[in-house]
Amino acid sequence: MSRPQVFPALAAALLTAAACGTGEPRSWRGSIDTLPSGTIVVSNPADGIWDEQSAWRIVEELRIGTAEGSGPELFGSIGALEVDRLGRIWVLEQQAQEIRVFDGQGRYVRTVGRKGGGPGEFRQVIGFAWGADGNLWVVDPSNNRISVVDTAGRFVTSHRTIGSWVIAPWPGGVDSTGNFYTYAPAGGSDPLALVLVRYNAAMEPQDTIRLPRESSDESYFEHRTDGGFIRAGVPYASRLQWRFRWPGYIWFGRTGEYRLYQRSLEGDTLRIVSREFEPLPVTDEDIDSAIARLEWFTKQGGRIDRSKFPRTKPAWEDLYTDDRGYLWVVPVLPKARSGFGITAFDIFDPEGRYLGRVELPFNLGPGPVIRGDFLYGEVWDELQVPYVVRARIERPL
């Protein structure tokens, strides 16, 4: 597989010049190297390029939802979001198993689907994506199918798929050539092992893609029962996180180190991006709070071994990309804001340079959509009522 070759000294000079040309006054102090295999290695210092004037800002400009009434703006549980070319927001209402569409001003347009097993009905939607045909492909593993609806909300057709246990947010998608990807059990001795199944635009299976695997020493609390076992991950333990992203590659890494890998679907490592960081300690108070959150596990007979807790916290929690190739990494912060959800992102440009940290004016739910100059996602009020927000990404020049 051919890749662009980047020469370290020239790349650093060009990127510094680019920073100055875009209003980023600090020169970049990292390095870019190319290994003999063609893998590009980007090493970043702890500090980013941005200063106070050049840093991006997230400004909320639209909020859809209500805490009262019974109209379409009242959400019980938001399962997924998408945005079409007209700026309309498609919201999966998880409890009702229907998709509600709102225009760019937040006005209700229509409802698509309903709970059930018939054509155009949904049983357990976990996500959706725009297909090569311009229609919305809705992933419904409990109905063992993908339902296709057009932008007017009309049911077009459905495709049978392999049923599986549920992962939300859904980790599939569509690549730049129109192939559709969703996950399936890999089989074998590990019941949690997954593969991505690649389908063409006619939903004919083409092949499977192996995904990054957890190491065998992953830390769990486990409780064996007559019917099997239940597991709870050890809080603050390093874990493998991965994301499939358009135009067709996987970003992954272990959260205990600030080192992220971009891999092609053919298995080639394209880029390795790292950032210096100082690990935060896991305190006794942190452990006590984590054990309290594991009450669901202990109520079923599980036991918590405090010695399994690591001494330091991970560097990051999750990662996303936008349609411009920027990497949005959810950092582990020294002091978490009250409530739950994402409160900040570390931003890396498409080359892998660390730009800086952007703070959010709200606590954001998992699975945000970052498209163009806007960020879309789920937030909650003080009563934990869910809302959909659209926020503008301000990029000062």
C-alpha cells in the first residue's frame, strides 16, 4: 500500500509556517518521522500550539428539548444523532424507537418509524449512517436487519444482518467508496471478540476486518454464577478504545498511555500520534467513589478487590474524528465537572499535531457528531432531562 513520505525537518518547517499563516502564533515543538515501513510517527509535547487568542471555542447556539409537555421535543432517552445536507438533525428516541427530525432552527419536521417488527419499524436501533445512495441506513440488531429510509422519512427497503449483542454508540459506518461496515461476533473462544463486516452498496458481504484486541491481562472484577458470569471493568484501568471512521480507517489506543494509532482496514499502521502527559494519581477518595458506582455488581454477589485499582489514572477516555480529519480526544481531567459526560477535548490536526484543549460549555453525551463548523450532541439539565444541542466551533484566525 503506497503512502506519502514525510521528511522530518521539512515537515516541521512547513507545519510551523502553516501555524503562522493560520493565526497560530506558537511554533510547534514536536517532531514528525517516517519509519522504514512508511508509518508516520508524530511526537507532541504536553503543550499545544494554541494560545489564548488562537484557541478554538465551542459556543452553544441551538438546544432542542423540553422538560414538560408531551410533544416531539420531549425526549426520554436519546440513542443517536445524525445531520443531513440541509442541516436537519435526525434524533433517535430510544424509548419510543422512532427517529424525530428537526430543521436547522430546531423546529420539528417529522417522525420516522415506530416500535415493532414490520417494514419501517424498529425494535432496538443502536445507530445509523448516511449510505452511498443518500438514504439513512438504520442499524437494528434485535430485528436482525438494517432498515433504509430516504430523506423524506419514507421506508425504502431492509437488509438482513447477523444479530449480535449491542454496542452503543454504534461503531460502524460508511467509507468514501460507499461500502457499509457493521460489527459481528468473531467466533472462537472469546465471546467478546468482534470483527467489522464490510458490505458493498448492495449490502452483499465482501469480507471481514480484524479489530484491535484487548490484551489477555485486562483487569476485570468477575463473578461466576450457575448461568455464566458477570464482569465489571476495574475503574481507572487502562483499556483499549477504537473507532472506525470515514473515509475508511480505524483509530485506536490504550487509554493508559497517550499514544494513538491510525490503521488502514488492510491492517497497515498509517500513523502513530503521541503526546507527553503527567499521570494523575488514583486517590482513596477516587476508589471509594468508584466502588459506590459499582453497586449494581456487588448487589449481584460480585466482590471488589481494592488492590486491583491502578495507582494512576489513564491519559484519555475516548476519541472521535470530524469530517475534516481532526482528532478529538476526551482527556482525563484533574478535576471533573459536576455531573457526567464529556467536558473537554484535546484537538489534533490531520497531521497529528497537538493544537490544544477546548473546554465545553456543557456536559456532552457519548457519540457526538462533529461536522463542518458545528458539534452536535446530547446534554442534560439538572434533572437529567436530555436535550440535543448544536454548538458552533469558532476557529479564530
